[in-house]
Amino acid sequence: MKTLVVQSAADQRPEWIERCLTSVRSWADHAQYDYHFMGDELFDFVPAWYLAKCGDSYPVATDLARLVWMQQLLQDRVADCVIWLDADVLVFAPQLRIAPQTTCLFGYELWVQPKSGKSGLEVRGNVHNAVAAFRQDCPILPFLIEAIQRLMRRADPGHIAPQMMGPKLLSHLHNLVGFEITHAVGAVSPELLKDLAGQPGAAMALWSARIREPMLAANLAASTTSAVATNTVEVNECLNSVVDALCLCVDGFAGAESLVKS
């Protein structure tokens, strides 16, 4: 089966994002997957009315653009399976393989966050689209493209959440139909980022108690990094430290013990 990995990112990007992109290119080469990168021309796949309604919410525009691009690649028979990875996904374990057994696959995250209105932390499980894979003739892909556009037509432009067309939609659908998911490509919330950049603490302990298998790649959640530090310099320093720590976890990351072994 011919597999193609696709990514997109803005021309101006921080060092840690560049390191994430490099990790994916290296992994794709190691796994003998083809690789293709696209810049801001990705948004050419999005209708003008949709872009106008998104405003500055580029993640919401990207949620649709990636699907239309992948559909075109599959229709053109460029590959048997097309895999999307967000630009802020770091692949640190070379044994990672993404090969859907059904017609599509998404990621699953354990998101550590402060409890609402209470002290302490909680973990929320969500399906996410930082990794999305579709095979030829997948019926879910055209459905998602249609559903997202229908949702956008009905949405209030002043209340379009960044996760609306991605994790929120996919998690609701997953509860109904049960998508194929992978835990190997997870996500690192701001609370877990801070533990990875510094000393393992409560967030890491809570996260590691819930995981089913080691994480081999991680979405570093660029859209939430403002919760990590007060300015861009500190954010970038934190994220580069996280990349340094995870890149040592070549057997996967499962918690504090993975960092000690590294």
C-alpha cells in the first residue's frame, strides 16, 4: 500500500515548529512513506465564504482545507492512504506506523487541565485530528467535508471555537459511530508541557495513570501555548525544552519513568 504523509505550515514559524516538521519528514522517510508539504496555498482549497466567516480562526479553516486536499489526492490516485499530521506534531519514536485497518483513522488525546471552578486537575479524553488518515473510497471523508461546511453556514461568527470543526465534532461523532483511533499519537496540554519542560509533577502523574500505551508522537498544541508562559520568548524556550525531552524517548513516552530511562 502506497502511503503519503502531508503537512502544511506558515512560512514564518518558530524553531520548535520547524523541529516538529523535520521529525515528521525523517519519520516518513524511515517508514518509507512519501511526503508532501504545502504552505499557505492550502487555503486555496477553502471556499471564500468559509474563509470570510472564519476570520482570524485559521485552525478552523485548516480543518476543512486538509480534508479537501486529502480527498483530491485520493481521487487522483496519488496514494492508497493519505495521512495528515499537524505542523506541531513531534514524532520521537521511529517505530510509529499509521496504517488504518478501516477506511479512516484519527488520534486520541488525554488532555490534562485544571478542574473548572475547583482546585486540582482532571483528564478529558478526546478524539483529535492532529493525525488523520484516509484510505481510497473512504465514505467518511466526503461526509466530513459536507458536515463541516453545513456547520459553518449555521455558526455564529462571534462564537466559533477553535476546536469546533476538529476535536469537538469528531468526539461527538465518535461517541455515536466509533471511529478507528490511535493512542500512539496523542497531545500535550499546557499543564503537561510545563511538567515536561521542568520537573515531572501532578499533571504528568495523572496523565500517565490514564494512558493505555506509550505515546510515540505528540501534538504540542500550538494554539494553547499562551497558557504556558507570558511571552513568546518564554513559550519558545519551553517548547524547545519539551522537544529536547521527548526526542530522547525513542521507545515512547509513558510518564516520568520514560524521561529517567532516557
